[in-house]
Amino acid sequence: MTDMDGLRDWRFSIDPQGIAWAVFDREGESQNSLGRRSLEELAMIIERSEQAARDKAIRGLVFISGKEKGFIVGADVREFDQLPSEREIVDNITRINAYLDRIEGMPVPVVCCIHGFCLGGGLELALACHWRIATRDDSTRLGFPEVRLGIFPGFNGTARSIRQAGTLSAMPLMLTGSMIRASAARGMGLVDELAPSKLNLAWMARKAIDRKRKSKSVPLWKDLMRMAPARGLLAKKFRTETAKKVREEHYPAPFRLIDLFETHAGNLEGMKVAETRAFAPLMLSDTSKNLRRVFKLSEMMKAQAPKNLAFKPLRVHVIGAGVMGADIAGWCVASGMEVTLQDVNAEQIAKGIAAQKKTISRKFKTRAQRAAANARLIADPTGQGVGRADVVIEAIVEKLEVKQSLFKSLEGKLKPGAILATNTSSIMIEEIAAPLADPGRLIGIHFFNPVAQMPLVEVIRGAQSHEDEVGKGCIFVTAIDKFPLIVKSSPGFLVNRVLGPYMMQALQRLERGEPKEKIDEAARTFGMPMGPIELADTVGLDVCAHVGKIMKVGPAGPTKLDDMVAAGKLGKKSGEGFYVWKDGKPEKAEPEKPWDKFELERLGRELVDPLIREAEKVRDEKIVESAELVDAGVIFGTGFAPFRGGPLHFAANEQKSNVEVFRRTAAE
């Protein structure tokens, strides 16, 4: 073999059969991402391959990952801030796109082998290759997640994906930022061939080079939707559908992508040039900077799981088969674990297991996979699974004495090293652990409803909790693909504590006669996913009243909230609360005349002020380790407008802005 020296992120060699192998294995990283050095080395590989092709020294080039899991997760987000001006962004991207054009123009077949994540810039590199082979493995996912960072594909992925998959497949993929399986990508045309496993990739790449395989683009006659006048009508439809999910003033990137498509998709080569010009201002926008900050915050939370603990959770025992307990069990099963579900009521266990069919069906696509998952969810009315479980989670009624009695009975049954956890949302960990022989063994693992949708799990550290137990809790949460956040045991922990004042102040406005629809629309104008009144209905008015009393944030004396709870009007779950609910949605009255935009913006800012003030107290009291993690918890636990970067970050920037305005006014 002929090797290439001087590379740190890549390995390049030419085998005796004349096939060049470019193996991406970024130094010091668990996953491959395209950073400055790796791109510079890619350019060296391209140059070497071009020369070898001209000299007839190679007859094909293969790109493949050297990592155990994953191809390329995208461009290195950590380096985005190193390009502070539009000119620098345009120059940098133009250079990278020239590399990809040279790959596409290579005179010998270029094959890309994909296993695991192939996202963003990684997929754009793959699309520049002549033939793409992806494994059928369930871990293989392809997609363009750029809109989640406030941008869209910038390495000519817009034009190449439309060329390969057609408008109706490529545009929704980019607009939603969703990830698809290899089989779906094959159906679209983003992938040319499917491999049974990672072990087959190299052999199949050789065969593709032998046969000089080259992917075919979608012929224009099959993609007439990107030609005028149909393109304008389709762009209008894309805007309408996108506006149902996000507001343009909050998340402009998908709307700029639609503009790019409408103006330039008739000429894909022209679209490539226009893509770079449109990309640069988005990357410099506050929205993109804040969304990149949110991405970094998510990485910080993952990093809370210690690397030095040899703990691998495989079996979970959940006690309490109500909605929360059953959903925790279902999610753990969907994450590949075996779960025993215990409850005093056998009918409740059966009901809880039946409710997990939707989660299991979404996660697993084949009948065999679903059958295997269902077999891992085991009814266990007598608690036989406790002694085998790596994690035991309690999710029963919120009564201190009942929880204390349960944990006292469990302590002697656990196997060594197993996690003992409560899902309590309101009781101090120290109080629950008081009767235990070793109170330090108990931690909180607090999920949020709905479990399948909420990405955050609070890992609660009691005053006596052992650090290893907290660390194992974080490992477990990461293993089920959630974000762990270590929180000190205190009333409301983090999420409920900041939500309490936010929701209670909104309910007080409602008591004073402000329209609930206006309150909710003002919160959404600020950027919250739903308004506080609708949120109260969704959480359950009985739960809101209970949390309000524990945290002492409600007004003294009887309230409308108390009256509704007494009348059994508990919100979404009972069909009526502050709103009447039909088919899972609240019925909202339309205003007689449109509300003033500036009034909604003012009211929205006032509504979130109690949440921000409480987040500042949490930071100052060190309930969470850092301000960054407070922001992370509030974003992923409450849905606080991600494009604003977190409540503390938003407040700090607002203060800076106000100071700057004052300085300018004083200077004038």
C-alpha cells in the first residue's frame, strides 16, 4: 500500500488493486465533524487523488469513516464563531465548495460509505461523490439539521439534494431538519445502495468501482415542480406549511431557503452560487448564534455523565403504572432496555403496557423489532424484577409516607450497584430517604410529561446522595437518549420552580379579566411554544394548584384555579379547564379585532419576567452548577424560546442593549 504522511484527521492509502481509501478518523474526537484542519487535509487528499488518477495510479476513491459509530455529524459547530464577517464566511464556504466540486469532477469513480450519522456537511460531502452506499443499520441516519442552528445547507447541499432526490423529497427534508433512515434515503435517491452491515461496506465499494457506478440525477421531466410557474405555487405551499410550525421573525432560515428555491431552483448551478450569498447573513444572525449556543448547552448536559464509572444499565424496574410510570417504562424499552413494570393494580399494568404501543411503533419499523420490544416490557405485579434491575424508579402517588415505606422495603432487595431513584416532582429527596439505612443511595430521576417528547430529565442530588449514584443517574439518562441535568434537592427543583411564578402570574392576570387567548398569544409572540394558560391546562390544573401550594407562589385565599379543580375541570385530561378541549386541542375564541403587535410584544416580555427572575435566584443559590446549565434546563425543560439562547442569556443581552441605548441617547 502507498500511504500519505502528515495527516492527523484522515488516513489515506492506495491498495494493490489501485483503489484509494480516504478514512476519516478525527483525532481526539469520538465523532467526525468537518473542522478547519480536517477540511485542509481533505484538500490534500483530493489533490493527491487527482494526481494519482491522471497518472493512472488509481481506478477509484472511497470515503469511509474510521469511527466505530458514525460517518460525519456535520460541520464543526465549535468553529463557527471564528468567521466574524460575511466576507470571511463567503470566502471560506466558496473554498470548501470548490473541494466538493473537485470530488464530483474526479475522473475515476468516487464512492461514499455511510454507517451511523451522515448529517449536514457530511451528507453534502456524500452528495458530491458518484455513488453512495449506506448500511441498513437502525443507527444510520441521514439529514440536514441546519435549520435547527438557524441556517440551511451551505456546502451546495440545497442544489445537490434537489438534483438527486427531487424537490418534493429534498425541500421538506431541509425545511424540517429531520433525519431519515437509510432505506428512506435510498427511496429518495440520496443513497444508491444499501449494505446489510458495516462489514459489507468495503467489499461493496470495491464492486461499485469495478462496475464504474455513477448515481443518476432526477431527470427534469420528473421534477417539473422546480420549474416556473409551478415553482412559485410550491414555494407558497412550503411557506404556509412552515409558518404553521415556526414564526418567520423567530426562525428566518427555513423561509430564506424557500426564497432561494423560488428564485433559483430552475437553474441548479446558479442556485449553488446564490446559496452561499444567502447563507452568510444567516450564520451571523442573533438567531443562529443563540441556537448554536443551545447546541453547545446540550453537549454540556451530556458531559455530566462521568466517563470513569463502569455502569451500563440494561434492566429497569418501574414501580407505578400510571401515565408517568408507564411512559417511563415504554421509553426505556424503546431505548433497548428490558423493563419490569409493577403496580398494586394488575389492570393498571395492562393499561399502561397497552399505552406504549404508539411509542414502540414510532421507534421500531419492522414487525420483528416491535415484537422484540413488546417482549422486553414485562408485567410484574409482585416486583420480582427488583433484584435483577440496574435501575429501580418509583413513580407512585406524591405522598411522603407512602414513598418512605416503599423505599424502606426495596433497599434490601437491590443488587449491588443498582440505582435507587424517585420520580417525585415536589418532595425533598432527603425526606424520602430519611428511613433508609443508607440515605445516600437515593437520588431523584425526574421525568417530564409527555416522556417521549420532553428531552430533559432532572437528576436530583439530595444532601446525602453519593456522587457515584448521581453520576450513574446521568449515565442512565444519557443511555435513554435524554439530557441529564444535575439539580440540588430543593422545592420545585429547577423546572417546576421557574414555571411556578410564570404560570401563577399569568393566572392572576386571568383573574383580573385579561383574555386568556391574548395572554397565550403574547407568550407565543415572545417565542414560547405555548402560552401559560394553555400550558396549565396541558399539565393539569390539579397539578398546578398542588405545585403552587408547595412553592407558595399562588395568591392567598380561594382562586378561580381552586374552583375549577374542585369542579373537576382539570384541563386537557378532563376535557375542560380554562379552555374546552376537543380532539386534543383547545378551542380558542378569535378577538373582535387583531391585537396590536407591539402590545403583544410588551405583554410577552412581562409574562416571562417572573421566570427570568426565578432563574436568576436558582443561579445565585447554586441549585444548578452554572448559569449555562440553568439556561439549558429551562430551554429543554420548559421550551423557553431557544432562539433567545436561554433566560439568563436573554436578560444579560437585554441589559447590554439597554445600556448601549442609554449611552447613545446621552451622547446625542
